[in-house]
Amino acid sequence: MQTVLSIAIDALAYGMVLFVISIGLSVTMGLMRVVNLAHGAFAMIGGYIASYAARDLGLAYGFAVLLAIFGTIVIAVPIERLLYRRIYGAPELTQVLMTIGITFCIIGIANYVFGPTLKTVPLPSELQGSVDLGFRAIATHRIFAILCGLAVAAGLWYAIEKTAFGVKLRASVDNAAMAAALGVRTEIVYAVSFAVAVGLAAFGGVVGAELLPVEPYYALRYMVTFLVVVSVGGAGSIPGALVACLLLGAIDTTGRYLMPEFGEFFFYLAVIAIICVFPRGLAGRAKG
Amino acid sequence: MTMTTTNDLIATAPARRRFGGGDLAGLAVILLVAVLGYFLFPNNLALLTRIIAAALLVLSLDLVTGYCGVATLGHAALFGAGAYAAGIASAHYGINDPLAMLAFGIVAGAVAGLICGFVILRAHGLPQLVLSIALIHLFHEFANKASSWTGGSDGLSGIAPTALLGLYEFDLWGRTAYVFGVALLAVVFVLLRLIVRSPFGMLCRGIKEDPVRVRSMGASPKIALTKMYVISGAVAGVGGALNAISTQVVGLDSLSFTMSAESLVMLVLGGTGSLFGALTGTVVFMFFEDVVSAANPFHWLTMVGALLIAVVLFAPKGIYGTAAAFVARRKEAQ
């Protein structure tokens, strides 16, 4: 029973971190139809900035998180303007090559600037230790990660379903040309959602630094995981991504707990099985 | 209207000369470069043999990516399968004849190709890509865990190929391995040239352009692509076996994501959809890698990344494709 509970909590926390990082990827992929392999690299940049701010500059955790989000957006927006814009609508192979090139560059630069060692983001005292729920003590950080995930999910749901921007965003996802013809400035929608996606990636990278440790090869190591979430959930679908994250988080964590030596193996096997059964993702629609 | 053009394409293909003068010239260029390499870098034949093994992998990738339009980041699975099969045959079963090891590599590569093709061809677009990445990780994990067979992360050692044809020992300088590699590359090149020009090859190109139309013509895209995947696996298996025979060790890196990604980089650098493009890209990339990583291993990844971005932005057809287009334009102008 104890094991089941700790697996459940860890799986939930891990799934939520995955969700925060990959939801941005899912939205941009649904919107711009770009296979963005560099998304994990942006999460990694966020982790590095937060680590630098909190450890070397001694800033408070909250400031470090904000700095990481804005710093990453500042780095990513020029990349979008200069490189990504050229591959909107290009064949997948071109997009893969461009974004994997960007990933390699970021890894190389991170390795050069920060060195190959693991970086930690020191937690404030409120998030250390554990909370006693009466029958079981749970690490506070896990609860924090889960709450962050829920907050992001709720915030995004509100922004997409209830606001004017959300209407424009959904219109652009469904049919960009028609939305543009009706007066939606898709350029701005693209830019804003790319910035939000990158910001969320950075936020997830910082919050999840305990679960997905920040190091130069972060971007490659978890690239698959993030892409898997999107393709399992179906690009552009928030509920799909949430379900996919929880499912994959559960599979991965259970595998690690029960069969540590075969954990990864079952994770990839499950991914292949899910995609073979649902080639368009759990909540996928026919591609327009 | 469009139907007739597709039919023409298939009807005229066998009528054309199967192996023309251009192909002979290409073969001559390959052999010439090989001879030049032998005399220019007599102390670095191991590198040249590695380039040939990589070239076989890239040719094999070109078959599915360039000719069939399947985007995959997991092609090293086929290469690694060939390498491990040849290595295991020698290290565990005492089958040390290089040609027999080669046969094991080809069969294992083809089987891996069948499995990968079966899985990867089930989806399109992003899910296809994710499937290919998941597959290469699955192969990698499997080889890592089955360490009693594969040696795990220590690598598979104890491979001791006997003399080639009973006559030529594999010497310390790698001369035999190099000549063996060049011979394999030449044979594979001629065979692939015939395959991509055959009606079957044309069918695969047709599938890349428009699978729906091919299906409405009565051909099954899936069966054709699976066949191509098996052929591609056999070619990659040749490369893997050559690598196992020449280096006498098989490491987990031959089944890695990085290797898959690098082979794709080489292909795109040279130019997809052309066998010469695949060869050009491999040679340029491997030499570049040798020089840069010797000078500064830290910046290697950054350089590869920058190179990739530059190719996508400025030479999307790759080196060979751009050069060929340039020559064609010059001819038209005259």
C-alpha cells in the first residue's frame, strides 16, 4: 500500500512536470505544424538560468523562476524570428533537421558555458521537507509540482476557452488561412503562443529540476519524452496532453519502482504500443 | 492526364538502359577516390574503413528517406543489428569467416528492417518520427540489458575474423579491411543503382510523391515500403558487419540515437534522393568530424548544429544536389 501511494504521488508529480513542459510544444505544434525538437532545449535554458540566479546570484526562488521564464523568452524569440519562421509549412524532414540543429547548438553552448556537470536549483525552505497528511508524509516539492501543473492546466483552459485571444488561437489552429482572411493577425498569434510555450517550458524546466536534473544533454535525453507526450496526446489538445502525461508518467514511474533495470525498456514499448493503436493520438483529430 | 504521366514513368523505366555510362563513371569515381584515399592516408585506413561503413548506413537511410519519404531518426537500429549479429556470430559461436559474418549481418539487418518497417510505417508525420526514436531507444536498451550476449556498455569484444577467402589476413594496418570495404561498397552501389532504377524503385518514388494515387493505381504502398525497408536493412547490415569485422569490437554507440541523427545529417548534407549525394555527404561529414573533433572536441556538437542550420537555410538540396542543379543549369544555358 505504501509503495502504491508513493508510486502514485511520484507519477502524478512527474506527469504534471511533463505536462507543464510539453503543453507549449503541443499547442505550437497544433498551431504552426512545426515538429519542434528544440523544445526541451528551452526547458533546459530555463533550468540553467534559474540555477545560475538562485545559486550563484543568491536570488529568491520566486525571482529565479521569473528570471528563468523571461530570460528564456528573450533568448527564444529572436530564434523564432530568424530561424523558425523560415520552416513554417516546410516538409517535416526540413523542420526536424533545423530544430535538431538548434538543439545541438544549444547543447554545445550550454556545455561550454556551464560545464558538463549537473546543476541544481536550490529550493526555498518552505518547499523542502515534507507535509504530513496524517497517514503518509509527502515531499512538499512534489505537491508544489502537482499544484503548478494544475494551475497551468486551469490557466490555459481559461485562456483558450474564455478569452478573445483564445478564440483567435483556436481559429488559427483550425484553419490559419481562413482566420487570417477574417482579420486575425496570425503572425501575432504565432509569436505570442510561441513565447508562452517557451515560457511554460522554462517554468517546467525549473519546477521539474528535481525530477529531470538539468545538464547539457537534458535537451536530447528528454526530447523523446516531450515529443511522445505530444504525439500520444494529439497535437494541440490540452486534455489529450494531460491524459498522455499522467499515463506516461504512471508507466515510467511504475517501471522505475518495480523493475528499475528495465524501466526505460517498458516505457518505450508502451509508447510504441500506444502510437500503433492510436496513430493520431488519444485526442487527435484528422489532420487538416 | 496525370495518370498517363505516372504510367509513362513506370512503362519507360525498364526500356531505359539499366546500367548506363553515367553509372560506370560513378563507379569509376568511387574506385578512384578509394585508391587515392589508400595512397594519401596510408596510416589512417581505419578511418577510411569507418567512413565506408558509415556510407553504407547513409545509403541505406537514403533508400527509405530519400526515395520513399519516410522521416526516421532511428536508422542506426538496422546498422547496429548487423554489427551485433556479425559480432555475436564470431564471439559466441566461433563463426569467424568474414563472409559468413557478413551474411549474418545482412540477415540480421534485413530482419531489423522488417521489424522497424512494420512499426514505423504504421504512422505518418510526427508519430512516425516518435516511433522511430522510441525504436532506437528500445534497441539500445535491449542491447544494454542483454549484456551476456552483447557485452552491455563494455562493448562486445572477442571478435576474431579469420583470413578473407582464406588468403588475406586482417592486418594491423587495416589494408585488408579497407579493400574488403571498398569491394563491398562497390557491389552495394551497383546493386542499389539497379534497384532504384527498377520499376520497383520507381514505384517507391511514386509513393513518396503521392501515396493515394499509387493506391488508386492498384499498388500497395505499404508492401512496397516494407520491401524497401528490408532492402535498406540488408544494406545497413553490410555496413554494421563491416564495422564489426574491421574494428573487431561492437559498442552500444552503434545503436544510439546520436548515430541515427548523424547519419541523417550526413544524408542531408550530401543531398537526399541520390546515391552520390549520400556518399558525398558521408565523406565530407566524416572528414570534417575527424578534423574538428581532433582540434576541439567540445565544440563538435555546436559545429554540427550550425552546419545543419546552414544546410537547411542555404543548400536545402545538399552539396551534391546543389552542384548537380548548378551543372544542369549551365548545360541548359549553353
